[in-house]
Amino acid sequence: MAQEKLAIILGTEGNGLAPNTVAHCDYTACIPMSHNVDSLNVAAASAVAFWQLRAR
């Protein structure tokens, strides 16, 4: 069985993705932050995303 294709588009630390980019996405996700953490850099965010998708 062929696997689905998946593209992960990562935004900037502060502003995320442009609204036009989000409008073209089928799905969006947000990584919730804990107290005293404003944001993750793109390397850390991508590691979290890829870890969650590992068993997909």
C-alpha cells in the first residue's frame, strides 16, 4: 500500500506562517508552550513534529 505524501511547513519563531500560507494548508498544528517558554526555534519545533509523526 502506498503511503500518503506529507509536507511539513514550519513558520518563524515569532509570527509563524503567513495567513496566505496557512490558507493553502489542509491541516495546521500548534505546539503548546509551558510556563516561561515563549516559543521554540525551528530546529526544536521540527524535532517535536517529526517525533510525533515517527509511527505514522
